[in-house]
Amino acid sequence: MRTYELVFVVDPRVSDEDVVTLTQEYKQMISAGGSEIVTEENWGRRKLAYPINKLSEGKYVFLGITSGGGKTSLPEVEHRMRQNDKILRYLTVRTDEDLKRAARRKQASPAGADAERADSAADHDHDLDTEEEV
Amino acid sequence: MGRPRKVFFRRRKVCKFCADKIDYIDYKDVKLLQQFIPERSKILPRRISGTCATHQRPLQQAIKRARHLALIPFTTD
């Protein structure tokens, strides 16, 4: 199973209702492509770190998506966003592989990581000793 | 009689992500990423931050994603 994250930034002059309808439209496209929307977050108006199209703010929308693998409609959704000039930025990221890797590391780490930390603590003591000699 | 050898005391740098056990570096976590972008908004090199290679790579990726979404700046003027 694949998971994706889709974030897009809308022109702040677009009203909140229109942002909702726009989001609805994209969600429909995604579900029509056989994927499922797991989370939907509206981050609201946020200040942009740098101006985009001379705008200093943007409305952020976040969608968490899962798909059973195979074809999704995400390329089409991206295409639509590219053509819509009310969308300042969009980003689609596939997250399942990285999350899986992170989970594996978490499982593997406990014993090893603690031992390593004890080591570095010992080294630190040693460093202090040498300093005193000076 | 030799010259007294200078002994430098340098604090040992530890990878923040190993120490805090952060396994997945999220591009949405602006607060975390900001610790690795100093004044000029450049990505802090490993040699300064002490981040291990395993974590610097995803960190770099996360910063670039966050930049694209204007969550963090490319430069400060």
C-alpha cells in the first residue's frame, strides 16, 4: 500500500468557501482514481517565507492519501493544479517508503542507541580530564 | 625538553536526530528544520551541526521541500 501527502497553497484572495469547493473537486478526482483520503487539514492563512507572485500570504491545504498501489489519478490532479493560477504551489510526496524505513530503524535502535550514548558519555568524561591537565 | 603540546578541548558533536531518536524528518516540521538553517538560510553543513550522514540526507530533502512550499526561505536579504 502506498501513502501520499499532497499540500497545496492557494491565493489568499480566494474566499474560504471557494477553497473548500476547490479542495472538494480535487478530493473527488483522487477518489475517482481509486485512492482514499485519510486526513484533510486546513492550515488556513499562513505567511509565506518569500513572496510568490507578489503575494506574501497563502492558504494551505493538506491531504493525506492512501492507495492500493497501481495507477492513481495524482498526475491528473497535479496537472489541474498547474493550470489553475489560483494555486501558488503544490507538492506531492510519497511517504510510505520513508515511514517504513523510519519504523524499522526505531525497532532496531533501542539497544544499540543506548550503548552508543553510554560510550559518548565516557568519552566526554575523558575530555574533561584532559582539560584539567592543561 | 619539548614544547608543551596544546590540548584543545572540543565538545563532541552529536547528531540531533540520533540523540532525540527522530527517524522520520518531516518537511512540515518548520520548528525542527529552522534549527538547521542559520541566518543566511543556507543548509547547515554536517561539519558544523554534527548530524550524521544517514540523517543529513533526509534533512536536506525535507528542507528543500519546505522551501518549495514557502514554509522556510531560500535566502534572507
